Amino acid sequence: MSVEEDFVCPVDVTLKLIGGKYKPIILYHLFQNTLRFNQLHKLIRKATQKVLTQQLRELEHDGIVHREVYPVVPPKTEYSLTEFGRTLYPVIAAMSEFGKSFLRDKRKG
């Protein structure tokens, strides 16, 4: 994301960083654990490998996700949140709570 972009409001900035079909879900899972690509892919089955890779690269580019490659055979790559990425916890937690509340209300009614 370019800092020079014109943003409509602060929410627009946040959406530019974590908006994307699977980015919030990736973040949700990375708040739980450091994960390898295949582990993330199993948790987000609807995502194709291509799209998941693209979304992880964008999150890495924006300093939200850290990618660690270990020089072993077969190659081992782990994804974790950066310190900056961890600052998104309240946002992802609020989205999670909203989703739980919405599903509870839908079941009641």
C-alpha cells in the first residue's frame, strides 16, 4: 500500500490494509498460532493456493505478517504476526464477536 494514496477516512486505511477475501480470516488464525502455509490452507479451505499466497504476500508487504523460511529439506515456511500486525487484535476480535452475536441472533429468530 502506498502512503501517498488518497484515503476517504481512517476506516478506508484499515480496509486497504486488511480488506480482502481472506485477510481477516488469515489474521484471526495467526492470532491463535504461528502457522505453516498448509496449516493455513486447511483452515481456509475455500481459498485457492494462489489467492492465499497473494493475500499473505500483501500482508507481508504491508508489515502485518512475518514470513520465516527455514533452510531445511523439504523447505519449511512459517507465518506469524509482526508487532504491528498484533495491533490489529482489537479489530479482529471485534469482528469475531460481531459474527458470533449475529449468528446467535439469527438462530433465535
